Amino acid sequence: MKKDIHPKYYKNAKVNCACGNSFTLGSTKEFIETEICSSCHPLYTGKEKVIDTLGQVQKFKARLAKKTKKK
């Protein structure tokens, strides 16, 4: 078997979320930044919010409005 082919594993990797929450876990990266975690995800919090980074919801609503206007 080849030696030294696996990446270094950090047992106390720090994860920071955009909401301000931070926690530690095991990872091959020492520091991880994320946009959504279990503290701010709508499924876990019960709060409904639309997370749309590409404007896809607005595009869909515009297409839907055009379709309903034609009928």
C-alpha cells in the first residue's frame, strides 16, 4: 500500500455559518464556512423563508403571471 496518500484529518475543524453559529467537527479541512446550518435552516427551525441565490423564484413567478394573464 502507498504511504502518505490520504489528506490530513482535523478532529477539531471549526465550522462558521453565515447566521453566526459555529461548531466543531471532524474534516479534512481545518476551517469551513457555510451559508446554512441546522440553527438557521427552515426545516429545523420551522420558519419558512425562500432561499434563492440565482433569482429562479422571480423567474418562475414572472412565467406564471404570463401564463395566467393569457388565459
